Amino acid sequence: MSRLSFPPILLASASPRRAELLTKAGFTFRQIVPMVEEQWPQEMEAEEIPEYLAGLKAEAVEASMLPGEFILTADSIVVLDGEVIGKPKDDKEAKSFLRKLSGRQHQVITGVCILSETHQSLGSETAHVTMDKLHEEEIDFYIKNYQPLDKAGAYGIQEWLGLCRVSEISGSYSNIMGLPMHLVYEMIKSLQNSDEEE
């Protein structure tokens, strides 16, 4: 039986949550921050945006890739009734985002790009999250005690708000954290097979 092995990963993301997920899954990786403006064409459909941005991030760090490495990038957005809710710019906007999500179901879409020396793979995953009706004091408590500004939708599923005020999840939990690990694993295996066939 062949031994399971994975290439070293260049994780192009500042997200500590993505690093945590890769660590828990046993991947060897180093982390750099891609310098990319997170903007997209106005006419682009919401579900296309995360893959588009993940692809831009991969292009931005391609020159930093070492021999044998795979580049891994990801981008997550929250979508409510077709409206894209990204990362809030300040506490006031974070409060506005959480009021919108309160008592509603929204989608979390994460796009993933993986780059080997010879191939590129793009994919995305969607999860549905139902949030309880939030009281103002709960919103204030969360914003004061956690860091919502680096998270799409202004909340982390693994933090107080996600643990105590999310009533239902349909889809991948790691996707909501920012990196759908089942998809990532399948994409890496597929790229390894493609590289070996050449």
C-alpha cells in the first residue's frame, strides 16, 4: 500500500483560522500575505466572486513558490438575499452587518485556488447558516469581546456568536471557518495525480 503524502503548501492568506485548519489536517505549510485588492467586476454573480478572488491571490504570490510546493488561496463571502456581505471596515459596519443577518438564513461561499508547478485547480463550496434573532446587547457583547473586522459577515462560526446564536448549519463547518477542508483535500489529491501523470 502506498504511503499517504502531501506536498508542502504555500498558504497565501493572513487568516489564522485557515492556518489552524491546515495544521489540524496535518499539512506542512508556510504562510504569506497576498497583496491583492479584493474587488471584482460589478456584473459578476455572487457565487463566482470567491473563486475569482482566490485566483487573483494565487497569481499575486506565484513568484514566491518554491520547487515542489503547492500554492493554496481562498476567499470567503457571506451572501444574504443576493447581497454580498464582506469584511466590515469598522465596528459600526460590523453592527450593521449583524443586524442584517439577525434572524435570517445566509450563505457562506468559499472559493479555493490551488496551484502546482504545472496545473491550476479552482473550486468553491457553499454552506447555509441560520442565525437566531440577535438582541442589541448580544451584538455589542460580540463586537466588544471578539474581532469581527477580519471576518466576512462580521462573525466567526467558531466564536461566541457562532456557538451560541447559530441555530442551524447545512454544509461544511470548515467552509464557514474559511477553508472547506474536504474540497481542499480532494483538489490536492487530484493535482498530485495530474502532476504524476506527466
